[in-house]
Amino acid sequence: MATTLHTSQTEASLRQELALVNVEYAELLAHVRAAVAAARDGELDPLVHLAGFLEERGQLPPDGVSASRLVAEAFARTAEVDRQFGGAL
């Protein structure tokens, strides 16, 4: 019985964590789309939509780090996770 309860709690915890990730992804996507729409509409600072979102989370890129380096680091992390799951991603 304890194993079933533990498994149930673990599954509930994983569902909650996945829900939070989905909410964060949806919010990030909304901000990205807002920035693209703002650029298309000729707003003076379309990145303000993203900068505020990142700043709230302490995720602004450090000064002096290039965009290509940030993207390369993200691809490297993605490749590592893909390897951990046997190329299933």
C-alpha cells in the first residue's frame, strides 16, 4: 500500500511539474509572439516584451555574451538531453 501511495504522490508531483512547465512555455511563447508582432508593427523597442519576461525570472543574458553563443549552449543542452533519452526527442 505504501508503494502505491508513494507512486501516486510521485505521479501527482510530476503532473504538477509538467503543468508548470507548460504554463511557462505558453507564457514565453506569448512574449516571443508579442515581440515579433511588435517588430512587424514597427514598434521602437519590440524586445521589451521579452526583456521584461526574462528579467522577472533572472534570465537576462550576461553582458558581452553573443547571441550565437547562447543559441549554441542551448543546442548543446538539447543534444545532451536527447542522448540521455536515447535519441527519442
